[in-house]
Amino acid sequence: MKNLRISFFIISAFIMSNFAEMNAQPSLPKDTTRLLIINNDGTGLFCCGRNNTPQELIQMIILNYKHTYVNNFEWCVNAGSNANYDSKVTDYLGKGIDKYPRTIDSNMCAAIKGFIDNHVDIITLLRKTCDLIGVKFFASFRMGPDYQTAKTGTDYSHLYNGKFWWEHQNEQVLNKNGSKLVQLSYAYPDVQRFKLDWISEVLNKKVDGINFDFLHHPPFLGYENIMIEGFKTKYNLDPRKLSADDPRWIEFKDSVMTDFMKQVRTAVEKESLLTGKKILISAKVDYSNYKEQGLDIDTWVKEGLIDILIIGKEGFGGYVFDLKPFAQLVRGTTCKLVVSEESALASADVTPEMEKILLNGGKIKSRVMSTDEFCKRAINWYAEGAEGIEIFNEATNTGLFDAIGNPERYLESKTKNN
């Protein structure tokens, strides 16, 4: 309890001292008819040895979001199946590790340990800062977060995969031929319990919402014995003898994940009653194969299991798809429809080899979406029924956040100036 009191005092003092210095201008009014959501992976800010003090994190939030149209800030709380804070459910990233695949991994772990050693809870720090500038704070969970154990090349699993994963490798997702995938299967009750315990821990930190990122990384279910036997009981059929897109198999997978989401909603409603604050749930899914992944968003929307539906695609940005069916799905409900935009058009996660090139002054091929491209695409998405934009892999571009809040005005102004 003493450490908790110290943590609360430290966090409050840091926030108020920094906020006072930067409070000369009022926050930009937020447009609640068009949500602008920023997703941060929760570790990338620490890669280069920056943002590793409370003051720097607070300034990052205030400088980048206070005077922009940003409504919601999503902070990913899991790095693999480890946490980027001092969790009681799982280990924190880097605990017990003394060798790192890359320098950036060492920097990330050092920053996280520094906050923990100083009794500063990152989630509480960021949530309180967001409160002051009128931005809602969402804790984001990547729903298939673990890393494959490498047979060749760089092995990230020992750094990113938590203790629970190592102790439950008999509960991984299985392909039809019985081969293992890295993800743990949501078909197993103790896997669901692990996830729900972690979600409950984060809910206790008084967040405004929980974001479930199903883009990173499917699958969530497969041909595990518990799934095969359950399907046999219901249909007297072996699902391995059916096509992967058999409606009965898809419906069976959907029922497992929907049951999980119902448990999530129950936990969220319980916390909302305790705090007197409505806590929101958002879910991000792939536009093309969400049903096959067990993600029955039709039911989730109609039964009120989610408040924000985010549609996107894993991989590089620039994708195009028909948003109108999703707009039709949310019409007449309280669920808002948001499109996720991946800013990276040509790049990759930095490998140890790429890191050496960069450290020696070299360059690697990369391109991110320009502000003009973001705004033109936003106008098109809004025309198809979107009620907001989530920006992924671009967390500190203040000029973009200002422009995309009103893309029509931005492009019109640029045309006049040219």
C-alpha cells in the first residue's frame, strides 16, 4: 500500500507540474461526430532511449494531442504475452532477461524497468494525463500477441512470450494436420481466464475503454482436440473432414469467441457500476476474413457487446475495400464505425541486421502515408459511412492529427495556397 501511495503522489506531481507549463492555450474542441483515434504499440516510443521518464511521456501526450482533434488514445499494454507495466497477472517485458535480440529491445526493457523501479505505473500516468486534455484513454490488447520460437534467425520468443505461454504450449492453436501455431487457443478455459484476469487488472486502473486488436495476430482458434470433440458432440462430424469455410464450423468457432466477448462485457459492466463511469469496448478486425477467424461482429454489434467497430487489414497500408456493408451493420445501433489506417506503406519491423545498417548511418527502404493521402482517404471513408479514423504506426505527427480532423478544410486550404 505504501508503494501505491508513493506512485499516486509521484504521478500526480509530475502531471500537474508539466501540465501547468503547457496550459497556456486551451485544448482544441473535439469533434464527437468524427472520432480520431491514435494507436500506440506501447513500446516503440522507448526504442531510441527517449520518453523513458514520466516528464517525457507526459510531454509527449500533451504536445501531440492537446491541440489536435484526437479523441481517443489507445496504448497497447501487452508486449507479446508480457506487460509493459508491473502486472500481477503476467511478467513485465524484460524481467529476468540479460541478452536482447536488438539494441531497441534493450532500450524498451530498460525504460519499462525504470518506471517500475520508481513506482510509476505507466497506464495510470497516461490515463491521468489524457483526462486533463479531454482525450479518452483506451488500454489496447493484441489478441494473438506471441512470437514464434525461431529455428533459424532471431528468436524473439524468450523475450516476448510470457510465463503463461511457456507453461501452456499444449494449448496452442493447431492446424488441420495437427501442426502447432504460436498462438494460444481461446477454446481453452484457462487461456480465456488468463486473458480475462489481465483485462480485469487493467480495468481497475480506471481506463475509459478497452481496445481488442484482432488484427494482431490471428488465428485464435483451430483444430484443437477441445474444438474437435465439441464439434462432434454438436454435429456428430469431424471438422477436419470439412472445408475450412463450412458454415457449421465457422458458426462453432464464432460461438466460442462470442462467449469470450460476453464475459468481457460482463467484466466491463461490473467495473462501470463500481466507478459510475461508462467504460467502452472497441474491437478491430480484418475486413476480409473476420468470420473465419471466429469474430462474429454481426452478433457483437447487435447484442451491444462492443461500442466501437474498427475495420482494417493487417500488413502495409493503402488497402481499399467496400465499407458500406459495415456501415449497414451499425446503422440503427449505438456502435460507431471506424476505419483503421496503417501508416506504413513500405517498411518492416527492424531486424538485427537492419538495425546494424541504421546504426552505421545507412538507410532501409520505408515509406509512410503522407498527410495528403491520409486526408483524401479519410474523405472517401466518411462518404462510405465511417464515423472515425484510427491511425496505426504514427503516434506523434501533430500536423497530421490536426489536418485529418477536418480533411476537407485541409485539402481546400492547400489547393488555395497552391
